[in-house]
Amino acid sequence: MLRKILLGVGPWILFSLVLRFGTADLITASWIAFFVLHTYFGRNYLKAGNPLSWVSSILFLSLFINSIVGWSYWAMQYGAQICYGVFAFTAITSVLVNKPFTITHSKLVTPQEFWGHPIFLKTNKVVSAFWASCFAINGLVMMFEMYFPWATLITTYFVLTAAIVFSDKYPLYVREKALKMREQAQKEAELKAQTA
């Protein structure tokens, strides 16, 4: 669990510190580094058509190009807020069209016979919606970065950590609950068969 949290939040910590305290050149280099690393390490998700992975790669590349060309100073100033807003929109849209973005990862760790089960889809919708809310919260929190720089950064790290923990624990909870219900139904069926 700690490894997942560090891998999930670690890059954002580093990146947010660069955005907050880095020079314009360092920020430009960070956008392209984020794009390259995200595209390289997320290539399986990109190949699988994961909407958040595609949007992230396109967004990081766009922000990199903007930092070189200088189309919009606003986009350079509020890159983190833009990212969180776009991520929240993408995540909630994936839920609304019944293709939650977390399903790509879930299919990598779940046997194929469960992919069509309603609980599998519902679990992914809940997890994706939770991520969408976390992205939205972080986008709103980052709007106050100028006034409370450290508080906003620490808050965003905690929110991302909560999303990672929820993504790990909630599917296990659903699985355990389904198994208990199944066992209960089997016991009731056996009791019914014995009394019949």
C-alpha cells in the first residue's frame, strides 16, 4: 500500500514543488518530462484506450508547447488547476457514459470472467467517481495556492492519497461483501433443502 501511495503521489509532490518554486525553464522541462514519463509508463493504458491517460498525455504536451510558445500566460500560471479540472471532467464523463476510466486497470488485475458482471462495472463507477471528486476538490483547493501555498499543496497530497487508498480498499470491501452474501444464500438454500 505504501508503495502505491508513494508511486501515485510522489510524482505530483515533485511536480507541484517545481511548479511552485521552479524557474520558467524548469517548469517547461517539467511539462515535457511529465508527458514523456506518463506516456512511457502509461503506454499499456494508452493502448487500451484509457480516456484519462489519453487526456493526460495530450494535456501535458499542450502545456509544454504553451510554455515554449507562450500562447497563454494564464495556462502557464494555473497549470495544476487546469490539470485537475480536466481530470475531474474526464473522470466524471467516463462514469456517465458507463466506461469508467478505472476499468482499464481493473481488467489487468481481475479475471476476465468477471468483466461483464454488474458489480464489476458498478465498483469501477464508484471508484472513478471518487477520483473525479478528488480531482475536483484539488482543483478548487489549488485556486487558493497563492494565499496558502503549503496548506494547499499538503491538502492535495492528502486528497490524492485518499483516492489511492479508496481505490485499493473499496474493491476488496465489495468483493468480501459479495462473498458473504453468496455464503449466506448458500446456507439458506441448504437449510431450505433440508427442511423440504
